Amino acid sequence: MALATLSLSTRTTARAIQRNFITKQPTASRLSFPVCGDVTRPLTAPFATAYMHTAVSSRTNTSPSSSRNTSPRLQFFPRYSQVNKFPLAATMATIASSNPQHTMQTSGAADSVWVHKVPYDQYPKFHTLDRNLETDVAVIGAGISGITTAYELVRRGKNVVMLEARDVLSGETGRTSGHLTNDLDDGFVEIAKKHGEGGAKIAAESHAWARDRIGQIAQELGIECEYRRLPAYDISQFPVGHEKHDQEIDELKQETEMQKKIGMHTRFDPNLKVKGWSGNIDQRGGMVVDNQATFHPTQYLVGVLNWLKQQPNFQCYTRTRVMSVAEKGVEVLGLGHKRVEIQTENGHTVKAENAVEATCVPLQKLSVITELEFYRSYCIAIRVPKGSIEDCLLYDNAEEYKYVRLTACDDKDDYLVVGGCDHKVGQEETTPRYAELEQWTRERFPQAGKIDYQWSGQIFEPVDFLGFIGKNQGCDKIYIVTGDSGDGLTHGTLAGKLIADEIEGNTVTNDWATLYAPNRLASILKSLPSLISHDLQINAQYKRFLQSDITDIEDLAPGCGGVLNPKTKKPMAVYKDENGQVHTYSALCPHLKGVVCWNSAEKSFDCPVHGSRFSKEGICVTGPAKANLSPMDKGGEVDQGIAVGAE
């Protein structure tokens, strides 16, 4: 799972709301502070207290498929003096922007909790590609999808070359929350509406296989990665006695029956209460899904990479950015020969019989890109005394739902990893999310101590609720893995099996292939209203061509960024470093020329159109864009060179 997991009730229907309707902005009074913070979006006033929350309705569900009204969301805003700082007790270790090559290690300025046990210097190191190559299979991307696909293919005797634009595990895999579950985000009641009960059953079976496969590989390779079995709990977002509590409980009961129908070990417990939840808010009762799992994701994948590195039929090249993937030649009825040619930024060519784009989102203009929505999700890791909270996976059902798990910290404490507060990339404020997560946690788990880590990651939501795995549309030799829908860890793992099976052709058949096929049509047609609404909403983001975040670079505070849009020139993405030095880049996303927005939580420039993201140095850290933001001054050019290790 990329960062989060959802289930029925709001955890299910909220996604449908987000997909079917344009996001409404809060209606509270506003002040705009262009000097720092999320300068592209107004900040709600007043800032008289450290934490102010205003109940506003951020979205209203008028979906014809649901009679449910979405509840107001509590929004938290720090006082103005804290706008460009996180208003909670996070350690400065979570902000690593002082490391000039931090951009090559992860996709945000903040580090995730996983570096606590496995710092970046423990990741396997590989060289940059410096020559042309030929191989059986080229895998692009070194996250869980790419690494698992490489593992499955190497095990079957294929020669595999892996290419990664930055360092291994520098993408969303290193920023996950680490849940392993087949209690899928959108709930099986909703999945069955799009794919039928048969499709829902295959989805449950395949993600369960992936959950178990991770444990199997860890055992086979002797990897200690905190892999363990535990239950998952889905509860109402509302306390007992609230008028909407019973409604959500009824929805959870419906989901329970559907999960049992498709073979899952699920039950409803009206008295469910998490051990260690000692706060005054009573949200008892919920769905229990047995036999789920969790683990330490980077510890596991570092172990797999170390095994792969020892195999004679595996090669990996990092800091090797791929710019094009194309099929060459003609092959008809077994006559002729078609293969894939991959061009890198440095001018080298990799020729392969097959290629796999395991890049979170394919490196292409449109096609399947239009069937995805792009969200940011947030996490904090807060210390709790060992044994004080039950070891489980926990999900509430708020619209921007919360998801919870434990991971090891030290001899005295564990980390409670709490996530949620999702929003579309580049379209809402980022910094208030951490304060909301902290307050939610402390109200329910008063034993919680200091926050050591806070970070965010990206989620790729398919309009019909299931990921895309298989041959890219219109291709015979190029495979894609995308649309994790918040379940990226199991999605990426089952992708390894699916793609390895498909590459073996007639030797192996896989009943899952049709469900996840990127060229599927029936479920997409059922999602057409969502697709059209989403397309209208993202095209509205081109309004950024008429907006300027700042009027004068001098007004920008150190450590902040924004977009300057002069009337006579193209918009510029401006970053002023902590020393006051200014670096400028083109503000036009190389993908489809959307104007980027400043993300103050991760110190990045994010595209609100299709979710591409760029570091403060303009380095592309998340696709579908392939290229970096073009430097517009010498400082920007030098900064990019330093970030990639060329200076």
C-alpha cells in the first residue's frame, strides 16, 4: 500500500466522492500570505491560536450511487508565525534538505520513519549506465514493483537490467506506511459494482497472495523485516451516539458480508475496541479482517536487492534517467521480430525483448494517465511506550481517513505510524495536515509522546478502483504497473508474478491478468462520469497560467518557493535557499505544460494537472513527467548538477 488503506463506509464512498465531483475549497474567511507556506493557496484566518480548527464541508456527496452525505471535516491551521514550519514537536532530523543529494535518495524534503532502522547509506549502491546494453527484460524503476518483478524474472532464468533515475528505493516505496492487506481501499461492495463478484474475489485472492508472498520471500532469503500477522480493524469515524455512527456501522456490516461471500476471514464485532485506545472519544464497534500483515518495507527490499546483486543474470544502474521507451520492428503471426529500445538521458540505449515500466505512473503523455487521479497522503511517527497499544492495522472512515500501525523504535518505545489527510496533488495546503494527524492521535492515545518523523507520499487512484498491470495499451512488449489505489505494496508484489507470467507467454497462464489488464474497457465505461468529471477538474488547473504566487522575489522568505508569473515572460518556479540565494526554473511541467505549485511540507514543486513532482532543485521525483524543470539561471543549473552528483 502506498501510504494508506481504505475500506467501506467513508473509506469506500469518500473515494467515489473525490472521483465524481470537483473539490470544493473551504468557505471560511481567508488571508493570503505570499511570502512562505503553500503560496498557491490561501490560508484560513485568523491565526490567533497555535491550533485552530474550523468545521467546514470540503466536499459534498451528491453522487447518484450514494445517498450518504459527507460529514464536515476538521481543518487545522497554524498561526502565521508557524506557516512555513511544522507546528508540532518533530525533530529536525526529518528535514534533510541540508544534504545536497537528498533529492536522489527520496522524493521529499522530509524523511520517513523507515530511515530510523535503515538509513540511506545502508541501501545497495549501483553504478550509472555508461554504455549500450542488450538484455532479455529491462525493468524501469527500483521500487517494490520493479524489484519484485526483477526478482520473479531472475528466479525464472531471465537476464534482467534494472534502470533507476535516482537511487534505489528513492520513490514512493520508501515513503509508504507499510500495511499489507487484502482489505482493499475501495471496499469490495464498490469493487463488485465495477468488476462483478467474480472480479472482487480475484482482487481479494491476488492481494492476499501478494501479502503472503512477501513473508515467503523474506523467509526464503533470511530477511529480518518485522514481517508479522495481525488483524485489521475498520471503525466508524463517528463516536457512539453520533447521528451518523449507526449509518456507518450498517455500511461496515454490508462490507463484512461481501468479504465473507468472496472467501475472506472477516467478521463484525459490535464491541470492538483497540487495546490502548484510552482517550475519551468512543468509536467502538467495527469490522475485523483476520490474517493481515505488516513489515518494514525498506528493510525487506534492501534484503531482496542484496540477493539480486549477487545473481549473474541481474544488473542495476542508478542515476540513469530513462527518456523514451519504444517498440521497434514488426512481428506478425510469428514472422519478423519486435523488441524494445530504451533511450537514457545520457544518450545510451538499452535493447530488450521486453520492458517493464515500474515507475508508479507510466512515462507517457495520456492513455492510462487519464484513468488515474493523483493524491498526497501524510504520516507521522509518534513514540508510544512498548506494549501500550495493540498491534493491529486500524482504519477510521473519515473522508480523509486515518490509518494506523506500529513499528519498532527502541528498547523503550515503539512508533505509532498514523496517516491520512489525503488531497489532490498541488491543489490544497500541505503543512496543516501534520497538526491534524497529531491532534487526532493524542485525543485517542494520550500515552503518545514525541513525534520523530513526519512525511508524505503519493497515491495513484484508478477510476474503477483496481490497478493496471500488464501490457501497455497498444503495445506487445512494454508492460506497465500503475494505479496502486493506496495498496501499492501488495499491488507491486502481485505485479511481479503477473508480468513474469505474461512474459513467459504460453508457458504459464494467469487468471488474474484480465482483471488488471490496462486495456480493460467494461469497468472503465462504468466509471465514465467519474472520468469526465476528473478530466474537467484537472483541466481547470490550467488557470495557473493567469496566477502568480509572488509579485517580487525579494518577498520570498528563505527556505521557501513559489511561482512568479510575469505578464511578459513564461512563469518561473523560484526557490530561495536558507542562505538567501535564489534559484529559478521553468514553472511549466514537462509532461503537459501545467504550471507547478509550491509544496512547503516537502519543499517541492508539484503539478496540479497529472501529479508530476519536482524537488526544490527542479529534479523530477515523480512522473508522468520524464524530464526535470529547465533551469532559468546559472544558480538553478548549478543546483541541479549538485543534486544529481554532477558538480
